[in-house]
Amino acid sequence: MAGRKDGGIFAFGDAGFYGSTGSLRLNAPIVGMQATPSGHGYWLVASDGGIFAFGDAQFYGSTGGAPIGQNVVGMVATADGHGYWLVGDRGAVFPFGNASSLGTQSVPSNSPVVGLAPTPDGGGYWLSTEDGGVFTYGNAQFRGSMGGKPLNQPMVGIGATSDGGGYWQVASDGGIFTFGNAIYDGSMGGSPLNSPMAALADI
């Protein structure tokens, strides 16, 4: 499954197509996509926090139309799909549905936030910044980061291991950085890319 900034959706293999915003006039570009646990639906999120639900994805709220003072850079669903978090580039996290509310946070960093990864029970999360910093909230444990270390390219995402014992950070050149019990299985760092990396997913 792949998506465009206008919300156009392209389904491959056994992924189902359940709709898109490709034909709609959007107030802000699409910046993230999240599948439901069943795989029979998905959410799209726009940079203003607008949420678009398709298939068996349920709408639990959004920041679309609200003056939040920052751009939303992504979303992550809870394990059962009955809620989700939106994360802004200045560190604010907006929970909806059964997503744990840990308060609106302000990351003390000169670098924008690029992604969020929740703990397995949803009781915490890690935020990654563009300069490689990692910030923990709730029951998320700090396992290390690339903050303060030289990077060839900025970070664009973070993903946690299934047991929450570690995480990966990914840079726009495809470089992968592992912490805790996250396993390094290779990367595209140093390889020519047609366009920068935008996200990371663990399977």
C-alpha cells in the first residue's frame, strides 16, 4: 500500500483498496497513513491534523481546523485500532479514542520532531527528532539515540520492537540506527536513491 500527498492510494498484492482523498480538495497535504489491525482499512492524516478513515477504520477525532500552532507529521494507531496518536513537529502529541493521554508535551530541542513510536501496551511512546534525539514519555525507556552525533542526513522516522525493548531510527538517506534489542538487518545508507526515505515500518 502506498499513498501520495493528495491522498491517492495505490494497493499492491493482497492489500485492499478502501477509498482515498485523491479526488477531494484538501486543506493540507497528506503526511501519514496507518493500517488497521485487520488490514481491512486505513487512516490518512493531513499536516493540519485532519483524519480520513476508510474501510473498517473508525474516526475518533482530529485536530483538523483547530489552531494547534504546529504541523502534524504523522499518526500511529493503538494496538487494537480503537484509537490513535497524532504528533506535531514541535512535540505535541494528540491522543484520540483509547490512545493514552500523557499530556501535550514540548520537546526541548532545536530540531523538529519527525515521528512517534508507542510502547506495546500503549502506556508510553518515544519521539524522534530530525537531529537524532529521542525523548521518552510514559513507560517508554530510553535506549540511546543519535542526538549530538554527526549525521549524513536528517532522521525521518522511528519504530519500536514488538516487545518495546528497543527501537530503530531511519534517516532520509536510508541509514538505519538500532538501539536496545532492535536488530540491524541492513540499510540503504550509502546507496543511490531516487528520492529521500520518508518512513520506517517493522514487519
